[in-house]
Amino acid sequence: MTTANATSLPPAPIPLRADASVIGLVGIAHLISHYSQLLLAPLFPWLKDAFQVGYTELGFLMTIFFVVSCAVQAGSGFVVDRFGPRPILFGGLALLGLAAFGFAASTSYAMLAGFSVLAGIGNGVFHPVDYTLLNRRVSAPRLGHAYSVHGITGSLGWALAPAMLVPIAIATSWRVALVCAGVLAFSVLLVLLVSRRHLALPPLPAPSPAAKSAATGAAGQGGNFAFLRIPAVWMCFAFFFFYAVALNVVQAFAPEAARQLHAVPVALAAMCLTVYMVASAGGMVLGGFLAADPTRCERIVGIGFGLAACVAVALALAHPPGVLVPVLFGVMGFCAGIAGPSRDLLVKRSTPEGSTGRVYGIVYSGLDIGQALSPLLFGVLLDQGRFTAVLLGLAVVQGVLIASAFNVRRVRRTALA
């Protein structure tokens, strides 16, 4: 009787401290990933003189980084599912640290290009690793908050890179700044090694007979690649492609377009992106609470990006005073941030059991592709002085995000019907 009662008891809830440890460790690793994306860009003025190259050549280093990262991200999910996320995470952080030291020691442009490849390989593993750990280790009621922290730490990584590297370069040299970046990456790696028990995955539950039958059928129809036949996976890929386009427009083109349209002082225009990112982080905090119910994630995405698109249209067609433009960017960032945790739930709800790394690797490679292709359109619009078109284009892309989110739900329900 006692044994029967014990086996019928529900599983003990996961302590908050255990969830918080996983979320925090994954978060600081994600911060280093985003930090590494801006290792070189803040130091371009110094690198230009040191290597006697132009901004085109320096910008090509970023292209190398993201192309390699995209390829690695698409493939690393298979490695994560095979060997587990923890060793892959340690390897990615080590490569980023080595790349920073390599940049610091470079004596030619070719060396910079080679270490950009190394950095891209290191950066490419993070999304499959991070989401496998979060989805497998964090309890369901706290998963929305986990996604929220994950997004916030990424934004903090983007903010930290220029804030740290530029003052060090001014005070000492660009080489010392990159050495400090490498030390930071290895310091985080050391923290994760010490706390590695929190990053060990629990065993997957034994599959039901129906699941075993489905897995056997999948093995005969594509095996490890069977998930590529799931329409919702490709809808998620498309969603993240357009999300990257919208983010790239905000980061690179929208502040200048708004400055030209509304006669915003240069100092205020420079604040637009910072205000957007800080407000976006605040929106993610609220979005973590709203994402507690996974069934409404598409509606939250629709509301968040719908409001953000309205702000973009107002920036394009209304005539706000220049001093209010950064405020409007803040409102737009807050609305987009609300959608962040629910955006990640879209992927989780479309991911077959045991394929987390592979699905997230493919889906999030859409981010790198979107960031690579977006300048080809919006850079041309800005060069042609079509500032209103830049902001209206941003609103259109945000509208496409809404349609994409609901399309993910539609194809997922169709597959289950």
C-alpha cells in the first residue's frame, strides 16, 4: 500500500533555486555570444589605421562571421542532440575566447579574417545549446521567464561590447581591449565549468508505444532529418528571418531615417537605439509573465509587433517633434520586447521530442540570413534618401511577423488534425 501510494504521488516541484541557476548560467553564456558579435565593430577606427584597410574590408569581416555562424548554427543542433549541450557550450565559449586573443595578436588582415571564421564557429552553437538546456532543465511554469532572461542578457551583451572595448582602447590600445575580451570569455567559461552540474541534462522519459512507433516510422522516412518535413519548423524559420530583418533595420537604418525626417539632433538620434534596446529588455520582463500560458503566445506576438508597427508608421507619416523621436523608439522597443518570450515558445511548441537542438539550429539560422540580406534593401533605400520608405518598410516587416506567427499555429494545428 505504501509503495503504491508513493508511486502515485505527483513529482516534486523543481525548486526556484535550481531553475534560477540554469537560467542564470545560460544567460551569461548568451551574453558572451552577443558580446562576441560586436568584438570588432567598435574598434573599426583603430583597426582601419592599424591594417591600412577601409570600412568595406572591415565590414566584410562581420560578413564572414555571420555566414560561418549561420552554417554552424544549422548543423550544430545535430551535434547537440547527439552529445548533449554542455560540452558544446564549453567549446563555443573557448573558441570565442581564443578568437579574441587571436584578434589581439593579428598582424595582417588575413589573420583577422581567419579568426573571424573561428569566432563564427564559436558563436554558431549557442542557440541550439541554450534552448535545449532551457527546455529540458527549466520547469514549465518558469519557462517564459527563462526566455525573457535569455533575451535580456543578449541585449546586455550587445550593450557591453562597445561600453567596455572603446574606453579600454582609448586608455591603452585596441590590442589590450581584445585581450580583455578574451579574458572575459574565459572567465565566464570558468564559472560554467565550476557550476557544470547545473547544466547536466536529465534523461528523457521513456517513450510511449505510440511514440516508439512514430520514431520507427520517422527512421524509415528520413531519420535525424525527419523534422525537416514538419511545415511548422519552416514557418518558424521564416518568422525568425523576418524578425532579423526588422531588428537589423532598427539597429542600422531606422535611427538615421528618423533623424533625417524629423530634424533630430545628432546626439538624440544616437540615443534611439540605446533607448530601444533598454525598453525592449523591459518589455521582455513583462513578456515573461504573459508567456506563462503557452496557448496565447501567437496573440501576444501579434499584439506586441502590431503596436510596434503602429509606432513605425507614426514615425514615417506623422510629424512628432525631434525630442520625442527617442521616446517613440522606446515605445516601439517595449512593444517588440513583450513579444520576445512568446516568440521563443512558438518554436518550442513546434519541436518534436528529442529534436530540440536540430530544430533550434535550423530555425535560428534564419536570424543570421536575415541580418545578412536586410542591408541589401534598406541600405539602398537609405542611400537614395527614401527615409519614409525605410520606416514604412519596417512596419511592413513587423506586420509580416504577425502573419507568420499565426501561420505557425495554423500549420501546427493542421499537422495535429
